[in-house]
Amino acid sequence: MDTNRLTHTLNEEFGGSEAELRVVTRQVRDLVDSGQVVADRGRELTVDELVDHLQDAPEGSDLIQRWNWWMGALDVAYGGYERFSVRYLRNDESGVNT
């Protein structure tokens, strides 16, 4: 998968910060490199197909929410996709990650 095209297309379709685009692109690359999607679905994932799946997420979802929504759907259908989800670390007022 062409990660430059992927990043550009995700930005055009869904927007997001540089960090959000970087993390989703990295997760897509990890997913593709794992071979799991080919094993489960019988074909390589394309940028266009990925965009189609992310567009099916609930309206108003941001890029990471869309990605996690699709990973949840794949996890229900096949299992083993939760590891590709994006998890957040947020700081509370004390500066400690929660």
C-alpha cells in the first residue's frame, strides 16, 4: 500500500491533525503487513476500499473514531483486530496520563 497516497487520501476525505493522520496510517501499514486482512478476507486492502469502509462509520466521527469503528467491525466478524485500534492517552490536571 502506498502510504503517501493513503495519508493524502485520508486527509482529503476525513481531515485530522498530523498526529492523527500519522497514527492511522501507521496502523493501516501494521494491519497490511500482518497479513491478517488477506487471510481473513482473501484479498489485499486498497486505499479506495479502506476509504469506503471508513465512510460507513457513524456520521460526525473523526478519523480515529472511524478507524476504531472499522477495527471493531472486523474484530466482531473475524476476531484479532482489536490490536490495531488506536488508544488515547490523556493528561488530567496533574499532568499524569490516565
